[in-house]
Amino acid sequence: MYAAILLGLLLLACSSNEKNAAPPSPSAVQPETVAPSIRFVEVATTVGLSWRHENGRSDKRHFPETMGGGGAFLDYDSDGDLDVYAINGAFIDASPQAPRPVNALYRNDSGRFGLVDAGLGHPGLGMGLAAADYDADGDLDIYLTNFGANALYRNDGEYFSEIGESTGVADSRWGTSCAFADYDRDGDLDLYVANYVEYDPSEANADQLPYMAASQSYGDEIPPGYPHPDNFRGQADLLFRNDGDAGFSDVSQLSGVADEGGKGLGVVFADYDDDGWPDIYVANDAVRNFLYHNKQNGSFAEKAAIAGVAYGQDGQMEAGMGVDRGDYNGDGVFDLTVTNFQAEPNSLYRGEEGFFANATFAADIGLPSLPLLGFGTQFFDPDLDGDLDLFVANGHVLDNVLEIDQSTNYGQRNLLFRNDGGPRPEQVRFTDISALAGPGLQLARVSRGSATGDYDNDGDPDLLVFNSGQPLSLLRNDRADDHHWITIQLNGADRNPHGIGARLTATSGPVVQMRELRGSRSYLSQSQLRICLGLGSQPRLDSIEVRWPTGRIERFGPFAANQTIRLNESHGINAGTSPP
């Protein structure tokens, strides 16, 4: 019966979208019939990353066992290369005396990793994180979300100090994804925390709706499984305003983001309407998603339904997990992607000047994603050809899903969609090249968080994937092309040293690319705080315009290809100021 339902969803989604889609053009870029130049290889254990996640799986099947974990690519010691932080789970019913799994920090030394003790071995049931220099002292600090009290780790050099309670951010709700940004444009970094649901472990064996009902299975009886999120009330998200030496203030109610109707899992800051102020998008699980428009007065207005990004293509609520923003079709307007549950296509929303059009099936990412359950996701350019491709980390939440649905599996392969362009922005198409993109994309694992970053400093972005109850994956990018690149590091003014939230417009020959610097995106994860920019066959970057979070607009360049450059605010050519 479930197979019939899935087939019906496929036909319905295709028919309802294709009648609105533009007809194929003879001039459209055709997918390659040969193997692509993108090739990813699993190298985690080879380079010293022997870490394994503990999901705390038990016979009681506690809901949090299904959701973790995340982690980060980050340069915690400011030596120029990317280190790795991995977030662990825990056994909910373990006795206080039992050994507890802890988080792990690995330092990168010329492409090899070693485990270091820097005070980050948090023993709680960890979920996600955001990394930024919130106190502007020159190094990255880490905010950690948990099923339980969250933590803020201040970077004191070689060691971190936990100061969550003293700074007012040690909230004890079920925190998931989080992100730093200067939402009020006062010069320092504020913090948004997505919260999930109210879950009481003492009620683990209560009469609860399972994840997949009897009508979705092959039999009348459902084997023991994890509960559906519909069983639990949502928890309101949090917005903390950075008050400098005084710590943070909870302005969730004042700002209008304290909506208990959400069940937040993914969050990303991005200025979707190009007014110079950061907005917030939240992917919610089994309820409508949120788009908080920044009203420029310290408050937000929720506009997801008006903008076209609250629901799926046919107006249904979906199980949103991970999220990212990027200009995949090169029209100068940011687009949005959201990963969803099995039999719900991952969403692709094409930006259109303050509104969005659903391009899921028109851009060819809908059908390949239907049989899989997506979590982490990111727009990035692994082949350095100048346009954004799309990665999705997949893995089911039910360890015994084969007893319910034989069309899928607990461990699943991840997806890589190559951007094949198109004659017009609305006709850009993707091709699923997962089966051709190297042995690292052939792995079937229970993937959750994912991050991108150039850990080996060879100019192209690599992939870091965190797997539930399994070893993490480091997928090295071994592309087979001669494309050029530029890696961009920003040095912002005021109290935002990495320039988080800066918008970059880069020109190389006829190619114009727009990027925005943000590390927190995907699902429970943090990517590098620098931008890998592909130049294709162009031998140089002609110019780059930066709209800094302060509103200052500057131009830099030209720059020869194949190098890392640092752009310092107030050192470029003045090109104006965005509205305050």
C-alpha cells in the first residue's frame, strides 16, 4: 500500500508542477553523458578523524535518539586551516555514575587531525552549534545546543570556558540549529536558537502516534518505533541580543519570534529582500515554516505564507529539517532549499524580488529526493565552474524501517545535484550525479548534519558529514578539472571580525556571482567562515563588491586566480552605503 501511495505522490507532484513550468528549450544545457569532473573520496580515518557518534539508542526509543548530531568546520586556533568539532549524543536513562559520551575537537595540522583537550568535551545530549567571535577578541567562540541546557564556550586561547549561565543563554529547552548575525545592525553579533518540541523521557512508552501509521506499512501491525513529532507541543524559538560586556538579553517576545506553533530544526539568516537587514528562515517539522522579515526596528514580521515558503508545492505542511540560501541561477536574488521527510520532495524555492516560486520539480531535484529522508544540505561549488551545486545528507529516523517499508532503508546514500544552467534563470536545471561523483557518494549511512570547507587548502570545498550512531565522514574533493578559484576571507569592522552577513558580488569575465558569508546553515552544523569562489576558465577575479554588515559598500580587485585573499573593511574603494 505504501508503494502505491508513493507512486501517487510522484505522479501528483509531477503533474501539478509541470503544467506551470516553462517548456524545455532546445538551447538548454544538456546533462553530460560522461562522468562529471566532481569526485569525492572518504578520507576520515586516513587523516586521523576516528570519531564515532553515539545516539544513545535504547529499547525505550526516546525521541531525541533519532535527531543528532551535528558539528563544524572551524578554525578555532586561528592558524589558517580548518579544524573539526563533532557533537555527541548520550544515553538518556544512563545512571549518573556511568561514563558519558562527550563532544570532540580535532586540530588540523597540515591536513591531518589530532584530538585535543580544549575544554569542549561537553557530556550532554548534544544537537547543534554556531561558531563566531561574539566578543570580538579575535578568536571563534562556540554556542552549543542540547536536549537540555545549552552552553556558550568562550575561546580563551588554547582553552574554552563555559559561560552560558553567566551570559544569559543557557536555555534548557530542546535546542536544535542556531546562528549568529547582527540582526539590529548595532555592530555586534546576536544569536538565534531554533527549539524543537516538549519531550518528557518518563513518558517514552505512552500511547503515541508512530512515525509511520498502519496505512503506510505493508502489514496491519506496526513494529515498535519512534514517536511522530505530532505527539508533542512545539517550543518557541529564541533571539538573544548581544549587549557587549553585559552578556545577552532574551528579546524573543519583544522581537516577535516567540511562536510556539513552530517545531524548529533548521535556521538560516539571509537578507531575502535585499534591504540591507538580515532576515530569518526557520524549517519546522510537520508544521508550516517561518520567514521572519526584519522590520529594522528590533522586531520581525512573519511572512512565510505571503512569500511562498511556508508550505510545500501543493500547500501541504512538510517535515522541514535542513535549510540553506544561495543564488543558484545567477539572477542576483537569493533562493532557498529545504530538506524534508521521505515521500516529501526536498523543496527548492526560486527567489523573485521578495517572493519565491516553487521550482522543486521544474529544476529536477524533486523526483530523486522523494524516496529519501533529507537532513543536512548546502549550496556550494565543488567543481569551481562558477555556479552553485546542491548537496543533501540523507538517513532515515527509524532503525527498523525495512519492517515497515521495504522501498527504503535506515542508512541511505547522499545526493549531489550538479547545476547544468539554462537559457534563462527560471529554466536552470540540476542533474543528480551522486552515482558518478566518486566513492564517497556511494556510502549508505544514517546522515544528519553536514558542513562544507576547504580543509586541505587546495582551493576547492570538501564535505564533512555527521552520521547518527556511526563514524563521521570527511569527503575530500578530488575534482578532475583545471578550473580556477579564489578563497575569500573577510575582516569586518566594529564587533563582527569575520564579516558575518556580508554580501559579495564577484565579477570574472562575463560571470557574475553573488554570495553571502554565513557559517550556520544546513542542519545542526557550521561551515567555514570564508568563501570558496569558483572562476571556471577565467584566470583572474576582475572585481568584487562587498556590502558589509555595517552598510558600507566597497570594491576590491582585480586579483589573480588560485590564491586566498583577505578583504579588510574600510580598505577598499568606497562605493556607497546601504540604507541604515
